[in-house]
Amino acid sequence: MTSASSPTRNAVRLGLRRGWTEFGQSISSTQDQGFYLFTGAATVGYLFLRRDTEVEGTDLLLPSVALPSILGALIAFGVIIGPAYALAMEKEDGTLLRHKAVPHGLQGYFTGQLLFQSLSLLPQMVVILVPSFLLFGDLMADPSGWLTVAWVIPLGLLATMPIGMVIGALVPSTQKVGTWGMLPVLVLTGISGIFYPIQALWAWVQVVAQVFPMYWIALGMRSAFLPDEAAALEVAGSWRTTETVVVLGIWALAGALVTPRVLRRMARRQTGSQVEAAREASLQWVR
Amino acid sequence: MRQGLPFEDERAVLQLDRIDADAVRVVTDVIDGEDASTGYASWRCHLSREASGGCRRGILGCRGAVSGTCLGGVMEPVVRVRDLRMRYGDQDVLTGVDFDVAAGEVVCLLGPNGAGKTTTIEILEGFRIRSAGEVSVLGQDPGQADEDWRARTGVVLQSWRDHPRWTPRKLLHQLGGYFAPYSTPERRRPHDIDRLLETVGLTDLADRKIATLSGGQRRRLDVAVGIVGRPELLFLDEPTAGFDPQARRQFHGLVRALADTEGTTILLTTHDLDEAEKLADRVLVLAAGRIVADDTVDGLSRRLEGEAQVRWTAAGTRHSESVPDATAFVRALFAEHGDEVQDLEVRRASLEDAYLTLVQQHEAGHGEAAARLFAEVSQ
């Protein structure tokens, strides 16, 4: 039983086990299964209804073009809103405080969040990709595209998850995640070229969209799934792979620098009184 | 508190509530023992190197049945608070709190709601930064304490809806795991989870989802989480709020057992005098941001009951005095002031009365005056 390992390594190991356990609990909960099935059905349903629509200027069908964009959007959305809600809620319900009360507990807690939120993407992808590949042909132009997927997703995670964590750390209450998190992310999704090409928008909106990581994740996913000719539809007629890596890399780096500080500040301010106040507020809410 | 001999090398004066086979390994040689008025046995003895080593660090390494307080020598109290002040905005919540808690003691911070109990305990837990004053907990300032310090303390939090999908067993394994690197041969950390579940009476519910537990069951889980790392010092903030009488009694037994068998030093808050009486070796009454009384419950009531409260009005001003002999005092009062004395009232105080008055006054917004009166009558 006596463990000679360092407390930090021990905490990271416990955090990984925590993330894995929470993932297991999530996929065996009917509530979460329902959520995954709903997003899966909505996405596949939309693509199915427009399965014969041709995309202007190409000989590609809409599902082929829209699927990678939607996947990109769901990834970004999931890892921003997921951690934002989780943190906001676990600040209020005392989960965070419990970890503050044990040695190196916060290291374990955040490790667990990182793993759990990343793993949560898997069922999300599965419920969309499996039926899509069964229903629509020619989704992946070239199998080497999977290699692109293999770097776009992790880099996209690193670029967007810190945003979610910072939102979750800063919001005053769970109910505010809608205003501070959901709303901006939805607006961003709207202008990031998911449902229509970004060139259809005003120039300044295009600039705003290209500052944020969501556009680049979707672009990266399109470059993975679509044939090279389809790049003609993009800004500058190119997949702009270098720019994708640079923009996502900058967001990831900024996240790695800023997030620990914000989280430490949040954790420092956690007290039992705060949890108690949130509990009372929620009782009022119910009544 | 009884003053002991100076601590010389491996010798200390201990206040032990039990001595048995395990204790003797730590206490190598009992020089003399005598009954103290507190109901404890007070022993002067030599300590083994192991125990005195613990003593030098400030805590007696309480093993097995030894739960004791080192009264003399270099042993520092586990908790030492001097002139602690807390101010939120322009409101003073704590206006100069002083107290000590010695190793192995169960001390209760008693006071009306809003007296500053939670603020005090959160400062000691290291969850809240004080405005001013000196605080030392297990030899460190909790505001800047490190993770090693954290491993020696336990906090019983009031859970609400966290970890709903976890089971008590899984959660205890998970949170207990953080203490494993701090395990020593004398103090194995964390607790054996099966035994811990049994101690808090959750064996049958160990594999149920936490969301399905009742309020009382959840609180027992909170206690289990608080002690899973076998803390030397345990904090409990209003631990039995919302308990039914049955659950409350079980809980009191659990806390006493912790203090007696593990030698855990315990600091808890409550607004319930009855609870303080059942649990605590010593009671600190907190009112209007400071400690107005510091004694055993017995000691407090003895002092209060020995005196009577005499109140009267003379020349338009209201007077109040607590005196040992009310009859003689009143006779002297009339002799001096005659007919000027009006609205005379003589009451023999009880601790319960005194505390209830304090609470009522506090709630009516006369906290400061009530605190002064309580401090006066319990002198």
C-alpha cells in the first residue's frame, strides 16, 4: 500500500482514473445517451434530407461538404460548453471544494476534467460518423484524410478546451453559462462557415470568424474529408494548412499559459460559504 | 488549564484520558498520576523517543489509545489564534479572536448564527484569507500552508449534490488515494475503506449511487470523506444541521469515537448548546466577533450558576450585576439607595438561560451588548 511515488504523479494518476470513471458513468447514463443520440439523429437527419443537394461549383453532394464542418463545430462546441458547464456546476455543488480539501486534489481534479471532456467527444463522433458512412457514399475522399483528422482533433481540443475552462471559472453561476458561454459560441458557429461559405459574409465578420479557432477546426476537417479540388471553395482557394496549425497553435499556447492561472485564482476563492450560498440560491430557484 | 512541568528532553506532562497497553509503548514511565477535577487523569511521565519526537514538532504522535495533551514544555498547541480579525467591506465580522486548541482536544465553537463561526473555521481550514491577526495550525499559517499540511488536516464539508453518479465506495477510494503518498508506519493513510464505511454505517449503501442517499446518509459520507486521510486535526462546520435526533445521536458517538480511538484533534462549530455539551471537552463561545467565554461546559455552568443576576433601575438608568450572594447585595442596595431602586429583578442564571439570552439579543441586533453581558456573567 505504501506508495513511493511523488504526490503530483499520484494525483495525476488519480485524475486519470477519475476522468475514466466519469466517462464510464456518462455513457451508461440514459440522460447522456439521450443527448448523444439526439445530436446524432439531428445531424444525420439534416444531412439525409439534403442527401441529393449538389453543392454549387462542384460535383460534390451536400452531406460530403457539410459533415466535416458540422463535426468541427460539434468538437469546438462540446469542449467549450462541456467544461464551462462542468466547472460552473462543480464550483457550486462542492466537487471542487472537496478536491481543495485533499493534498494535490486540484491537480487530480483538472486532470480528470481534461480526460473526461476529451473522451466525451468519442461517442459524439461515433453516433454521427457510423450512420453517415452507412447512409452516404464518398464521405472520405482519400483514406490519408484520417491522418489529418488525427492531428486536427487534438490540436483543436487544445485550442478550445481552455476557453471553456476559463468561461466556467469566471461565470458567477451555472445559469450564467448560457449568456457568457452558449450565446457567443452559437454566434461564432453561425459565422464560421459551417452551414454556408464564410465568403458570403461581410468582410469584417470574416475577419472576426478567422480570429477564433472554430473556423479553423472546421476548415481542417474539410481538408481531411474532401478532395483537393474542393479547396477552390475556400478563402484564397486553399486549405491553408500552415495557417490552421499556426492559429490553433497560438490559441493552444495562450490557453496553456492563461488557464492554470485563472483556475488557481478560482480555486483560491472557493469556500464552503460559497457552496452554501449556491445551495440556498438553488432552493429559491426551485421554489 | 493546569500548568505542567517544563518539558525537559524526553519528559512531558501529559493529560491523558486513557492509558492502556498501546499507550505504555509511548509513555515509557509514569512518574505519578492523579485525578484531576476535570474528570481526566493527569499524568506526569516520560515519553518514548518516538512520542517526544512528535511532541517537538508540536503534536504528540497519538497512537492507538493515547489521546493526550502535552501541558508543559515545548509542545505547541495544534491551533493557535491571536487577535484574529476579519472585515468584509466595512463590516467587522471578527474583532479580535484569541484561543488555543491542544492536541487531542475536542473543542466546540459555539455561537448564534452570524457570530462569525464559519468565517473563523474557514480561515483555519485555509479556505479564506484573514484580514489581520496571527494564526498557526499544525505549526503553519493556513493561508500559506503547503500540500503536506493539507494531508494532516481533514475537513467535513456539507455536501449537497456533488458526485451524484459515484458510489460511496468509489468516491472514498478516489479521494482517499490522494493521502497514500503521506502514509507512514505510525499512521497508515488512507483508512481502510471497508472499515471506514462500517464506522460511518454505510456498508449496506456502499455501492449505491450517491444521488439515492438520504440527507443523513450523505452527511455520514461527508464525515467519511473528511476522515479518510486519517487527519491529525479535523474541522466540522455545523455538522448536524438538518439531522433528526436519531442521526444526531449516532453522529455524536462517531465523533467521540474518533477523538478517543484515533486521538484526532477536533474543532467543530455549532449553534446548539446541547450539542456542544455532548461533544466537546471545551467550549468557546463566539459572539459579536470575539470569544466571550472559554471553558468546559461544566465549568461554564458552575460559574454561571454560582452567581445570580440582579437587575434594577435607579435614577432612570438600568443596572445589571451578577453577584455570588444576591440577598446580601440587595440588602446593601436598599440601604444605599432606598426608594430610588425600582424594577428589581433577581434571577439565578443557568448556562442555558445565559446562552439563550445571548442568542436572542444577537438576533435582535444587539450583538455587542449581549456579548459584553455574557462575558461579564461568565467571568
